[in-house]
Amino acid sequence: MIGRARNPWRAPRFLAVGTWLYIAWALVPVAVAIMFSFNDGRSRSVWQGFSMRWWWGDPNLSLFHHPDYTQALVHSIRLAVLDMAIATPLGVMLALGLNRWRGRGSRPANLLMLVPLVTPELVMAVSLLLLFTQVAIVPFALVELGTTAQVIGQVTVSLPYVVVIVRSRLASIGEQYEEAASDLGASPLQALRLVLLPLLFPAIVASMLIVFALSMDNFVVTQYLSSDQSTATIPMYVYANTRGAATPALNALASVLVFLTLLASGVAFGVYAFAQRRVRRSGGSAVRELTALDR
Amino acid sequence: MMYSRWYWRALVSPGLAWLGLFVLVPTYALVAVATGRIDELYRPIPAWNPAKWNVGFIREAFAAAVPGGAYWPTVRNTLLYVGAALTLCIVIGYPVAYYIARHARRTKALLVLLIVIPFWVSYLMRMLAWVGLLSPDGYVNQVLAAVGITQPPDWLGGYPLPVILALTYGYIPFFILPVYAGLDRIDRNLLDAGRDLGASPLRNFLHVTLPLSRPSLLAGCVLVVLPMFGDYYTNELISRSPRTSMLGNQVTLFMLGGPQKNRGAALVIVMMAILLLAMTYYVVATARDRARAA
Amino acid sequence: MDGGQLATRADRAPVGEIRVVGLTKRFDEIVAVADIDLEIRPGEFFALLGPSGCGKTTILRMIAGFEEPTAGTVVLDGEDLSRVPAHRRNVNTVFQSYALFPHLDVFGNVAFGLRRQKVPRAELRRRVGEALDLVQLGDQSRRRPMQLSGGQQQRVALARALVLRPAVLLLDEPLGALDAKLRKQLQVELKALQEQVGITFVFVTHDQEEALSMSDRIAVMQAGRIEQVGTPRALYEEPATPFVADFLGVSNLMTVEVEGSDSAGSWLRIGEFRLLAREGDRLARGVATIVVRPERIVLEPYYALEGENRLPAMVERTMYVGSAVHAIVRLATGATLQASVPNTGDAVNWQQGTPVSVHLPADAIRVLAVASPPTPRS
């Protein structure tokens, strides 16, 4: 038979084409939406030329001048920072403790930790809403809907992510360094502070950034636990105005959101992958480690 | 044991306390409200004591959720849309995950990056994008007009198909990633062994790859079905019509739209019952897989 | 190698004597270590030898304090360690994977334990320097573990443990990750180091050659129990059980019938042949096992089949290993033996298929008792 023999290992061409088509389908609409934030006219669906008016050009309606938009941006970041600040230490400690715990309570504790991850966010939102509005006993009655409630809700939803990330890192680090530290005379707290935390540091930073990204993107819980306009976040604002007559400044606002979350998650991945190189363990890529959410 | 018991107890306490306060107690509050009563202003009176539980609302909700009941159209919509969207996710997502895991060589890292990106782009941004594209003067209709279709469908007018497509679009990254991870983890040697024993590429796929990817396939389905069940925002953005209302819309209507919190809580319980059925299937299926592998 | 001030045999205050009594460790249903009694003498190089899963590492970890015994005690220099947590025991470990802290440089690693003891800075610097000189890494103190070779990392791990002057040093298969040549070199260095420093070394390994060449005494273990404790020579030449015989080198175990014994030795029947054995258990009767080491077997031409303890056999295979020729011979009874003929330059070639006469000298045959004797203390 004359001609090039077909490589038996090569995939059918349609698979490759299909994959790239999917990628285009997934990403192009978002790119278009971002593009429209630079539209010259008021339309969000018809291109009318390039302009920066919706970003800062227009003195009243552009992203950085419109009080509603800037407030949503500020509130989003406020919630994200608070979420990071609370969920990360809680989650790291939980991960460390759960990793060591062999007793009988450890399985239910592990399951409890995973509940926010596997429950639809709507169920969590409804439960928390009822908690803060119906329960008359002290810690909950003190919390009204608004920023505090939103932070509590977001932390609860983010917590499992921190635990999973830190625990998978702990698993790949292993017990040897703590044992070595202990062998050399370090008390449990010293071993934690001097050996384990430095080794975990990249995973902790990565989980912090992931929490930031999750918080910025969070919608359901944040909306359910909000009180009024002042507690609106970017996703809430986008939701409220997508079907309205909003200007492309809305696209600009959404673009800021996309930019911040992609940045945070990108840096998180970079930090995690970089740290992998230091602790010399054979095999396994960072993606494989992070996606090994063995439930 | 290396460390004394209170070492890890101290570490675990704050997190567990948080989870107890903000996961367990709210769940109980949900049940209490669903089994409670209402006062003259239609505000809920939660029944904290199980002895005083009133199953009236729950019974009503279950009765309304079956064919013929008040919620049935909503339940039917939910089951239909989720089922259709899940099917689309599998049909589109599995081949993509398969290609990237098993066949992409030089482009693999780039492709992985590209499928991770939508995972992080806010759901609402992606819906915003489609609302822009699907609006009467948007690009979709422009393209259709260019090929001669001058009477395009009313995309955003409240029809099931756009909702299903939007759900698929929104949640498919949650499906592709775990499936990709599972496929990527399959030992190449197993496939080589299959070829060595005379299997064609297709048979290799059907008898080696597919069974081995079953756990991650199931995981991907779960990761997609769970949030879809609670979805209400896709409908609100793409459809805006009660015609395509899903369970999530009905719940949100009760919870945020007026004094019907008991009904809302009861409906959430119905929703969780349906989900529990799906989850039981998942647990049984994976347990069976594990037993067979042992 | 200059030991300097690190520690010499003379000025050792803690003595480094370990007594293990009734030590048991159970993991759920599995008994990893079953009722072990051990006595490790001050300053000796003691090896725990056995196949994977025999419990040797578990014993080490219980001495170090990383595992809590299910039963039994570990006593170090008279102090019961049951109540003492790992970080307060005067015992240090060299781990199989070295466990060097990646985020610290070599100096930081070696100084770690000294810092926990709040040693003043000048003295700390001096002692770290000495420890690194001892393992010949004096110029590497600023490098990171990741930049070092396997052999260098192992030395850093050693220095890190030795700088603290422990009473006992525990080593968990420290040479396992190194290639053959480096292993041999480090075996010699480790032994010399131990002699110089004078600390008790407890060394875990599955490599019998390693244990034999380095240790003062060895405990051979199987399935959580000690089979025999003794010097390398005693274990090799006077194994108490078939397991010990077979684990340390080629054993040529054979089943025989003991007919009786007198002042000359034990009379054995194998097939239709009679043998005289002068070593081993004179009191054994009936079915027993014998051990003959390959280097003691003498191969003679077939026509010389006269004299006691000669068995006819056929050469099945020969393996030339440079320093010797290993000949696998099959006896008329069906059993195969491996004989090791040293390469002395003589031109005698045992060809495959040649009939030979196998001479088993009477004092090379050792009769093993059928039931294992209790752990002898020798």
C-alpha cells in the first residue's frame, strides 16, 4: 500500500476539532461581553465603535464614577477580604486537626466539613436566612441580615475548599518532617510553627486566594443574606441589571470581576505549583493533586 | 500516638464549632420552620420541639410536587431541564475531557488552562454574555440572518430550550474537570496492555477506558446536578417567565418574595428528598464499583 | 575524618543501654510486634534485620517515640520511656528518606536541635561546624537539601542527629536509597564513624550482607518475633532456625532423618545415604533440617566416590561470578545444593551435566532442631 500509514495511536480528527470548538464556545461569549464594555454607544449587543467612556470617560455613568457600581465593587472586595481572613485560619486549623484525628469522631467531623461543599447553595442560603431571621437565641439574634450575615455565609461555603486544599498538601508532605522535628527536640507546637507551617505556606496562600475568588463570584448566599442596596456585590448587581436597560458600564463591572478572580486563581495555582518543586516527592502534577477531590 | 489528644482537639474546635453553629443549627432551623405554624400576620412560628412538629406544610408540599399538584409543573421543569442539561454536558464534555486527557500532547497544558478558565469566570458574567448575544439585535441573530434565517426564535422570551442550553453552558466546566482528572489518571500501561492483547482502539475505549472513568464520570454528574437543582438565576436571566420556572425559582419566591417562609422551607425539604434519591444512586453505584474492584 | 570535640568513648555520660521488655504493637487486628525482649549494650552497633513487614521499623519507632506500644516497655539507661514523649527522649533518628527540612539550609538543619535546646550562639556554631566536618560536609553549610546528592543528604541527616550527642542513634534503612557502590562506601564510613564517636547505633535493614558486615550483634526478625540474636559469625555459622539460616546467605536446607547420635556426632539418613554431622543439636531425633553453607561443600570427581559423607550428584548449572563459581548440583535424592567453588586459578571446570561426588564435611553440617529454641542471649 503506497502512502503514509495511518498512525494507530492518533485520535480521530473530530475529537480535536470538537475540543477546540468547545473551547471557543466556552470563551468567546465572555470575550465578546468584555469587548462590549469598550463600546462607544449604549448598546450591549450591537458594536458601535471603540471607547473608554464606560470605564472612566463618562462623568456620571461610567464604572468608576457611578456610585452604585463603585459601591458594589467596594463591598465585593470588603466581603472577600473578610471571608479570606476568617475562613483561612479556621480551615487550616481544621485541616491540621482532622489530619491527625484517628478517633471515632473523625469520620462524622470529616463529613460535616464536606456538607457545605455537597449541598446546593440554595439550601445553605435558605437555612442561613431562616437562622438569622427566625432563631431568637443570642448569638444568632444579634446578627441581622447584611454584611455580617453575608460574611458568615461566605465563610461557611468557603471553608471546605481551604480544608481540602491544605489537607491534600499535608498528605503529600507526609509525617516525616514533623517526626524529624519532634525527634530533634521540638514540642508539638514548635514543630507546627517551625516546620509544618513553613512547608504549608504555599498551600495556605493558594487557598486564601481561592477563597478570595470564590467570594467575589459568590451569588446565592450573598443575595439571600443581603439587606439593602448598600450590601450589593458585583454579582448581585449584574444579576439585577442584566435584563434591564443598563449601559455597557455593567459589562465593565463584570469585566473587573472576571479580571480579579482570574488573577487570584491564577496566582493561587502558580504559588501551589511552585511550592511543589521544593518538597521533593516523586510524580504527580499540581493539577492532579488539586483535582484529586476524592469524595 | 505522637501528640496528646488535646493537641488536635484544640486545632479542630474552632472549625467544628463554626460548622456546628452555621451548618447544623440552620438545618435544624429549616426543619423547624417547615414543621411550624404561622401567626395571624402569616409570619412563621418555628417548631423547635420535635414533639410539636406540624407536618402539614411538608405534607402539602409533597402532595403539590407530584403530578397534578400545584408545584408539579415546576418539578417537571426542573427534572426535565436538569436531565437534558446533564445529557448535553456528558455528550459534549466527555469527548473533550477524553481528548485532552489522552491525546493532546504538546497542547495539553494549554488546553487544561483553557478549560479551567470558564470554571473561574463568574456564572453571572457568562449569563450576561449570552443575554447580550441572544438579544434581538445581538450577534446570534445577526449570524442567523446572514445564513438566511430572518425570523429567529425569541431567545429570551421564556422558552425551555435557551434555559437548557444556558444551564449546560454554565455548569459544563464543573463536569469536564473531574472527568478530565479521572481520565488523566488512568495508567497508560493498562491501555497498552489492552492493545497488546489485540483490542482495537474502539474496543480499548469501551472495555478499558470507559469503565475506569466511571467513578469520575459519576462524580462529574453529581457536581453538576447538585447546583442545577438549586438554580434560579439562570431562569431569571434567560427566561424571566413563570412558564420555565424551576424549583429554585419557587423557593426564592417564597423566601424572598413574601411571607411564605414555611412553604419555602417545606419545598426545600421536598427538593432535598429528590436530591437524596439521586445521591443514593451515586453512593450505591460507587460502592458497587469499589466492591467489584476489590 | 577528624572527630574533634564531638564525643569520644571516654567522656560519655549517658551510656546508651536499651532494654526492651515484652514490647508489643498491634495495629487494629494486625500484630506488628509480638512480645519482644531485647538488650542492646552501650556503644555497640546493633542491627535489626529481617524481611519487609517483620516489625523491625516499628520497634525502632517505638524506641524513638513515634509509636506508642500496645504493651511492654522501653528502658533507656534505666529510665522507662513510656511516659516520655518523643521530643524529650535522648534518642535521635536518621530517617529512611532523611527528612531534611527543605526550607532550611544545611546549617539550619543541623542547628535545628541545638536551637531547641537554646544552645548559645557561639557554641552552636562550633558544634555545627564540627558535626559537618565529621561527615565531611564542612563547606556545604549554606546549600539547600534539594541541591545535594543522595549521599550528601544522608550525611547531613547523620550530622543533624549526632550533633545533639544522643545516648542512642537510630537508623532506619539509611542506605536504602543509594546505589550499590555508594552504599558499600558509606557502610564502611558509618561503621568507622560509630567506632569513633562511640554512641550506640541501632540500625534497621533488610539487607543481610549489610548487617553482617557492619554490626557487632544482629537480631534477626520474622513476623513480629525475634528468631535469633547474636554476632554475625554466630548467626551465619550457628543459625538456630531454618529461617535464620536461609535469610543469611545460601543455606542448602535439607530434610533428613536423624537415626541417633554418639560421641562422633549425629547420624543422618538422606535417601539411601548416611551422613555424619558434628554440629548443631545432638539431641534431635526423627525428622530434622540440616544446613550446609555453599563454601564448605567440596566437589570431587565422580570416580573418587569413597569416604564418608560423599553423595553422588549431577551438575545442573554453573554460574561464574568472578571471584567464584557457583555450581548447582542435583543429588540422587532429588534435592539441589549450591556449592561455591572459589576461583583459585585452578583449571578445574565443572561442566553442566557432569556427574560429581559431593563431599559434605562432617563439621560443615549443622542439625537444626525442628522447633525454634527460645531467643538465645549470646
